[in-house]
Amino acid sequence: MTKRDITNKLYDRLVKENGLKLNKKELYDIVSEIFNIIEEKILEGENIKVSGFGTFIVKNRKPKKGMNLKEMKLIEIPERKVVVFKPSRQFIKL
């Protein structure tokens, strides 16, 4: 599902069904800004919790050894941050 698909679903539910006075461009801008805020906070290292949906958690991966298969040499893979998603209990029950 893309941001455009989310915008279309919101438009159907909020505008067509409930009579909210927004156009698709305004809804797309709102959806984009929500994702921009989430991305910004994750890049700052903050966890994002969405009640009833789940939590995006920023974790540190320890450095580890790997293998460069072209040169057959051991290499050091540096520490890095990754984002993991943990669904809420309500979401898991679906």
C-alpha cells in the first residue's frame, strides 16, 4: 500500500462517507507530513508507539565479523541502528 492508496482510502472514508471538507491533495499532504514526522523521530533515535497498532523500535546492532566473498577476506561490519516493528496485542489477534 502506498501513500497514494492511503490517501484514497482516507478520502473515501472521511470525505465521501462523513462529509469532511478536504480534497485529495490536502489529504495527501497530511499523510506525507505524518510519515515525515515518524521518519524524523526515528532518525533522532526515538521509538514511535501507535496505540492499537504497534511500536517502531530503534535498536543498535553490535559490530560483527563478515566475509568479503570476492576477495575472501574477513571484514569488520560496523555497529549500526535498525528499526524493528513490534505489533500490539490487538494487532496480533487479527
